[in-house]
Amino acid sequence: MRQSSGGSRRSPPCRCRPKRQKRSFEALAAPLYRRNGRTGSGWTLVALDQAPRWSTSHIRKFETIQDIFGVIKGSEEPDRYVILGNHRDAWTYGAVDPNSGTASLLDIVRRLGIMLQSGWRPRRSIILCSWDAEEFGMIGSTEWVEENLADLHSKAVAYLNVDCAVQGVGFFAGSTPQLDKLLVDVTRQVKDPDVTGKMVHDTWSEMNGGISIERLARTDSDFAPFLHHAGIPSVDLYYGNEFPGYHTALDSYSWMEKHGDPLFLRHLAITEIWGLLALHLADDPVLPFDYQVYAKQLQEHTNALSALMSNSQAVNLMNGFINDLSGAAMEVLKEGKKLQQLDLYDENARMRRRLLNDRLLLAERSFLQAEGLQGRGWFKHLLYSPPEDYESKLSFFPGIADAISRSGNLSAEEREASIQHEVWKVSRAIQRAASVLRGEFSRQNDPSNFSSLVTP
């Protein structure tokens, strides 16, 4: 669905009523008119006193869509799910969007099948998804997430998305921060498709002057319901930042063969990165999540927020909770290293790993708000849902961004209270995440502690 990493966002899918509409509309008074006695050939523009009229007819109706799933049941934790997804529908020929991703998904299925035949089974279950009706607003993935929300909340480890696998040169990725380290490590294991003797990690870093990982506040692909609505750690992968033939008849196999990926080596690289991510998440005894990276990213977000505010006191309390999250992340990292040294088949060690893994996968859910963002209840993620104002200077903390953009006509006191309330929500969410990582109940803090917050 992406034209560029900064492309437009979409709202959750709407449900259209079955309705046949017929209407007429007037055009500008400059129609094409064939004149007698003309010189030269072709059509000539002449002005008429009355504009012509056209009739258009639109049909709105319900259609059945079909999501397709393949499931490999885990041997030790069959009730924990690593989910890979790509959509199947296209506007035109769809060689880039989505069939480059579909080809990669099918190759992963082929490789997993070979591994299964050799006797391998994943520790956790792997679910392979082919979504329908993505181009109409991520309907296939959104409906499935909404229908299975309770199961996904308690059992989903991560969602790994590939939409347009290859649309040009250069590797790009987005993820939730706890998956950054795993993503970077995997790219060190995959050969670069364009530069001999280098790995994807090398060229990725050189292209951006350092590793650059996008945060997934967009709504233009199927990770949106998993992250923004269900709070599931997510990844999005692709080659090429822009594709001029996006959603046109130029999105063809001929373009891919001549320009996009003549040797199909970029397809191979995406397949290997995607597959290795899935194998680590499905097979590592301790989930490879690093919440210290998350805490560091949140600190960068609060620094950026502070720069937009007239007084940085507004984020001081949030900084304290981020420090607490960092401490909890360090504790679980040490715990995980100890558990990795124990016998894999020891029943006590297995139970301890299970308890730690549950805390790691549930911590992301702490950033959800049950009632959703104000006025946009479907979006529940307080850190990485899209802001209401797409021109907002904040691409994170959407509730705070919305409060700032809506406060133009408020009094100074009302503006301060509105923003303060949203900062309080984010701070409490960060506190909840730290408590979940420690396996504790969240500590209740006096809301008056937030009274020092000031207006941006």
C-alpha cells in the first residue's frame, strides 16, 4: 500500500450500505466540439453558452472476501502465535503491490515445508496469513483482528508484515522498538542483493548514515489493526522507498523484470529477513525482545516533545516513569540470560521461561487505552497510533498531539488541562509496562503529582 515511508495514512475500514446512486453534474463550460469548416485535424476547444451534462452510476454492495491461513502448530507453546501477513488483492496487475510480498510469503511457506519434512517443528505456533480487501481499507486483516481480539491479546507474540516487498533500491523497515535489536541482528546474516561482499546491514547503515527504523504510526498496511488496535509488537519490511507506478497499470511483471528487481535478488533478501525474524520469534527459548531499546526511544520522544513546549516541566514526570521502565527492562534482560543457561528440557526452567515470555509479550498491551483516543476510539495505542492532524509535528504520543492541535480556540487554562490529561495517560501507560515486565501490580500514584505540568 505504500508509495513512500511518509505516505498518506488511512482510517479504519468503513462499512458502506448497499445502495445504487445515480447523479448528474455540470462540467466547466469548455467542452470539446467538432467544427465544420475547420483547418487542421482533431478536436477544437470552443466555449458554449450552456455546459453539457454527464451522468454517472455507482453501485455500492456487500461482497464476500476470503482471508487464507496456514498454521504450523508449535511443539512446546502451541498457544503462542507468531503471525506473518501479506495482502492478496490488487488495484491493477499488482506485481509490486502486493504480489512481490505474496511471492516472498509463498517462498517462506515452501521453505518451512521442507523443514517440517526434515522433522523440525517450531517451539511456538506460526500463522501465515493472506489478507483480502486490503485496498479497501485493510478490511480482511481488521475484521480478523477484531473477531479474535481476546485470543490475540493473550497469545500473539508478534505480527510481521510485508506489503510491497520490492519497489526499488534500498532496504527499509519499521517496527515497534523492542524488536529493533532482533531486526538489526538478522540483517547481519543476509547478503546484500545489490552489493557483492556486503550484508544488508552494511548497505542499510551506509544509506542512512546509521541504522534508521521507522515507527509504525501509519495506517496504510495490515500492521495497523495489529498494533494500533490490539497492541501487538509489529514489523514492516520493504525494498525501495518510492514507486512511481503505484496503483497504476505500470505495476506489472514487465516493470519488475526490467526495473524493479531484474534478478529477483531483492525478493530473496526480503524473504530471508522475514523468515529469520519468524524463526527467532517462534524458536528462541526466551523471546528476543529488548525493552531497554524501547525506553531509550521513549526518552527521545519526550526530548522532542519538550522542545515543542514552553516549559519542559510538563514531561519531567514522564521521564521518571521511562527511567523505571529502563530499570525493569534491565532486570528482565538479566533474568533471560540466566534462564538461557538452564537445561532446555528441565520442567522448572521451562515454566520460568514461560512466565518471563508472557511478561515480555504482554508489556506492549500496557500502551493500549481501553476507550481509545478521544474522538477516535478504534485507535487504542497511546504511543504509535496516527495523530488526528497529519501535519502534526509529533509522529508519536497521538493523544498529546491531538490535544495540542485541538487547543487553538481554548483558554490557556483549558489548554493546559487538556494537554496535562493526555500526558498523564501516557505516563501511566509507561508505568504499567514497567510493572508488567516485573510481574507486579502497577503502583498507584497520586494524580496531584501531575499538577506541575504546564502548557506547551
